Amino acid sequence: MSQSIKVFAPATVANVTCGFDILGFAVHQPGDELLLEIRDQPGLEIKDIQGDQGLLPRDPQKNTVSVAIAHLLDHLKLDCGFNLYLQKKMPLGSGLGSSAASAVAGVFGANLLLGKPLETLELLPFAMQGEALACGSAHADNVAPALLGGFVLIRSYQPLDVVKIPSPSELYAAVLHPQIDIATKDARSILKKQVPMKSAIQQWGNVAGLVTGLITENYPLIGRSMEDVVVEPVRSMLIPGFQEVKRAALDAGALGCGISGSGPSMFALSVGQEVAQSVGEAMTSALQKVDIGSDLFVSAVNQNGPLILSQDAAP
Ligand code: HSE
């Protein structure tokens, strides 16, 4: 059995406009890389974290990756330990599911080093514990697509019921990360606690339309359904240039555009890589006009989720 493994877990776009806390999809880049070494003596030791500007906790009781692995080990009643080396290859507080990618890398890698006692889907609750630590809420719309790949619907949280949704192979995302931070905890705390019935009707019509559009490869339906009347009106106020960037994406041919997760990243869906690239460039220029730098990622929907990069890897 391997003594060490290096894995990759992808960034994710959660909510996908109308599906607050219940819809998400994975992209190919960016993502996190995690090297894990298994050891006989109990305990989790964070040996190194790169790419976080020193911001993430090194205390294993406070770090997303180690907390997720600790919950997995508790469940399996195992008292072995792990050394962790994390390379954050994506921005923190970006709305790209950074903490979810780390938690997923942790449970995915640990499960493999332990001889795969659990199926991938069974790892979800442990990754959610890591996410809860980072965001103050155990939502699964980043963690589930990072773990399972593809588009994922969280049909229910209690009991947890997660469904993969087929999506067209020509569907591409342009994901724009403005270089400002918004903490998920803060972006959740400003949301209204109640939704008027009229908005709820509009929102669940859109969710059903989006899911149907994905399954039937009906692009106009996907576009019409990418409307969020509940969360976006509140959160978009935190993102300078939001309306301009969205307008630029739609004018450049995107099917729809919205906030990625809790922001500040924004995403647009398009048909084909070429259109997605032009859409992303139009979004970047629109943000430049309000003097905010950004990073752009253009990707098809990542149907795989996490990957093994190498086994018995050296730190
Ligand atoms: N559904 C979560 C939220 C995702 O919007 O708060 C956080 O990335």
C-alpha cells in the first residue's frame, strides 16, 4: 500500500445563480494540491502550506483539511496519523470554493491511503465538516461538485441527498476573480432571512428550468433560467462593477452570468470554449474600467472531481 499520495481537488462554482446552497459545478482550474504521508503514530501534522500568504491556520484543530481528515478517522475508528503539505493554487475568500477544494483533497487522499474503506460519495459529510469550520455553515454546493465532479444538486441536507446532473459537453464557464476579498461568513450574514412568495416562485421556476436545460442541452432555457432574484440583488452590492461585468458578459454572447458562490468571483456560461474565452475577456475589460485587477479561468465543466497526481510522492 502507498505511504504517500499527492492529489488535486478543483475549484467550484456554487449557487449557479438561482440555486443558492443547492447547485454547484466543478471546473478544471484552479484547484489545490495536497501531499499526504500516512504514519503509524496518531495525530495530524501540517508540515507546510504554500500559496496562502500565511493566512491559513497551521493548528490542525483549526485547519479545514486536517479537521475533515480527523472526522474521517474518527468515523473509521482509526488511530493512525498523517503529515500534510498543502499547496493553495487558488485565491482564498474568492467564491471559488477554496476551503471546499482543500477539504475534498484531504478526505479523498486520506481515504486512498487507507485502502479506500469508503466510496467517494461517503466522504461528503467529512468534507462538509471541514467546510463548516471555514465558512460557519456546512453547505455542500462547493464540496459536493469538488468531490464528485460535474454539476451537482443538493436535493436535501437532512437527510443528505446529492444528485449528479448531466450537462452538455460544449458548456464552458468563464470565471473571473476580482482581486478583492469577501468572506463567505460575511456574505451569508447580510442575506435576508425571508423570501417573498413571488420571488420564491420565480426562483424555483428558474432552478427547475436550469436543471431541465442542462439535462436536455437546451441552451436558451439554460440562459433564461440563470436569474437569481433572491441572493444576487443583495450580494452584488459587495462587488464593484458587478452590473457592468454582467452586461459585458451577456453582450459578448454568454448564456447567463452571476456571482460564483459567495463572491467576489463572477462566472458566465457559454456554448463552446471560444465564446467563453471572448466572454471572459469582455468581463475582464469591464472590471478594469472600475480599476480592479482580476484573474480569468476558462474551463469546461470538470466531470472528474479530484485527481491522483502521484503516489509515494516526496515532499
Ligand atoms: N452557497 C454558498 C453561499 C457557497 O453562497 O454562501 C459559498 O461559496
